[in-house]
Amino acid sequence: MSLTLALSVEALTVRVALIAALAIVALLLTAWRKPARAESRSPRGGLRRPSHGVLVEHVDAPLYKRPGPIRRILALAASGGIGILTGVLSAIVIAFAVAWAVIWMSGLLQR
């Protein structure tokens, strides 16, 4: 059983151009109905807010202190473990994909 599609390059180009034009028109109509930037609603009537500012305190940040050697060794061990785990998982996934591809290809050859 085979299925043939009788569609010329010119007809396909015209259809793609029509779809692109319709998409642009849809975007323009959407932008016309709803603005992209939200506008703040102005209060009704003579409602005025007080114009005083907010008091901000300036606090010095603590100085940077290097982590100790134990923490650095633990970080090195943890990153190494994560690297090994990632390598093992990716090797399993790749091996499964290769095995599936070989089985699928050999099935095609047997037909």
C-alpha cells in the first residue's frame, strides 16, 4: 500500500505564504484588541496619595570569608559524585538507544 501526494512546489509555496499572511493578520488583530503593555488605572475622582517617600536603612554587608578546607573537599566529592552519576545515566540511555536502533534496523533487514 502506498500513498502518493500530488502537490507541486508552487502550490506548496502559495499555501505557506497564505498561512504566513493569515498568521500576521491574526497577530495584528490581537495587538489591536489588547495592548502589549499594561496601563495603570487612574483613580477616579480627586483621590490623591501622600507624596512622602519611604525610609530606607543602609546596612553594611558582611565581608566575604573563604570556605574551610573540609567544606571545599565535601564540595569536590559531591560534584565528582554528580558527574559520575550523570555519566552513568547518560551511558545507560545511549546504550538503550543504540540497542533499540540495532534491533529495529535488523528487523527491517529481515523483511
